[in-house]
Amino acid sequence: FISALTGGKLLPAPLLAEMFQPHPKAGYGLGVFVQDVGPDGGKIITHNGGMAGHAALMYSTQDGATTLTAALNYVDDASMSMAQAFQQATQALVREVFGDSEAAVVTTRPSPADG
């Protein structure tokens, strides 16, 4: 979907331009987020979502030349949440794929077994 959308196969260019124009305070366009990935990568189009143990992620350059999509299952239990580590890893992957790879540093806490 994201490839077809950003590649201009679903909407004409003027509508895409409007869709990809983010609200200044929210960073949200019309149905998509516009994320700045740094000076090397510029801006990408993204939208993620999930429910009931499943999540889907999609990212693309504005011209559709490079995309990243993923689907995953997760445990919906706050005591087992990996949300923070997952978000950090996702952003590191996005920076690696789309640019600004020097900023793609994932920080994690050692597990109790690591001491």
C-alpha cells in the first residue's frame, strides 16, 4: 500500500502534496505522519497501528523509491512490555534505512541475568 501511495499510483500529485503536508504542531498530514530522519534522509511518510496483539508498520520516502514495512505479534501485557526498547529499535532501523545512520544508536538496559 505505502509503495503504491507514495509512488503516485493511488492519488494524483496535487492530492499527495496536500496529504504529505504536516500540521505544524502535530507532524501529521492527512492520514499519515511526516517524520524527519535527519539531514541525510530528509522526510519520510509513515503510519503505524495495532490492536489485539498485532501491529503493522510502514515507512516510505515521499517518492516511494524506498520503503520499509513490517508486521509483528506482541504480548498485550503491561508487565511484559517491550514498548520502549521496541520503539528505540524501530527508530534505529528507520534511520539506518532512510539516512542519518550515525544517529541510529539503540540504548538498552542490561537484563538482570547480564548483571
